[in-house]
Amino acid sequence: MKIGLGGGCHWCTEAVFQALAGISDVEQGFIRSEPPEDSWSEAVVVTFDPVALPLESLIEIHLRTHSSTSHHKMRGKYRSAVYVYDAGTGVKVGRILRGLQREFEEPLVTHVLSLAGFKLSDERFRNYYATDPDRPFCKTYIDPKLALLRKRYGGALRETPAAAE
């Protein structure tokens, strides 16, 4: 199954989802939906096995690894959304978001949107964390997200962290 996830820097989002078991591919790039959400925004498209990693778990991890309750000034570049390929998946995702809302003190700003376009990042930026986790950006922004994953979702992690194939 494929789904798009946007909310924060795509370098961070890519590293989070590359660390999860059940994900076979993470494509980092720019995504858009239909108007009025048709401007390009940083995101990833993940291919995952919903048996190994249920959609609800995937979405919960997404919500907890970006500012899913904040209307901050960078929302144009970092639209908080789950992008779907079909209406049926959109209905499921909406139901999941409503169910997870009770676990957050503030209202979620994450939208369910149809995926209207996706373009890959320049190759030199893909697998950003996997190729050099010692970069200052990685230490400052990605390492804390991965620490949260290990603490809260340890059972969902790959045995060997690496870029998804």
C-alpha cells in the first residue's frame, strides 16, 4: 500500500519512516493535492505492508514525529497531511485521525488530501540521514525523532536502521 505523508522537513520524515519495519520504500520529495492545497510541500511517499505496519500505527507515528497540532508559519512548505490515492483510503484515514485526536491535548491540524502530484527531491538530498547521520542538522532535528521512535515504538523499528530498499 502507498500513502503520502507531509508535515515537517522531508529529511526528517524520510529518516523516521526508513527506520520502521514494514516499510519497503520511502520516496522523499514534494507533494501537492487539489486546490487550494495545490502548492508543492515537502513530504514522503511510503510503500508499506499494512499487515506488518497497520495504517493506524503509521499515522500515529506520523502525527507524533511532526508538529501535527501547530499552525506555525511554515505550514505552506510543511503542510500537515496524509495524502491518499483513493477515496476509500481517505475515509479510513479520516476515521483514524478522529480516533487519535483524543490522545492529543490540542486539535490536530493534519488534513486528509488526495495525492495529485509528487516529484522526487534532487538525488543528492535523498537518504539524507542514512548517508551521513553526523551532520549537525541530523543531530539537532532527526536524532530526537528517532529517539522518540525507539522509546515509544521500539517494536515497530527495523532491526538494522538503513535506507528503505
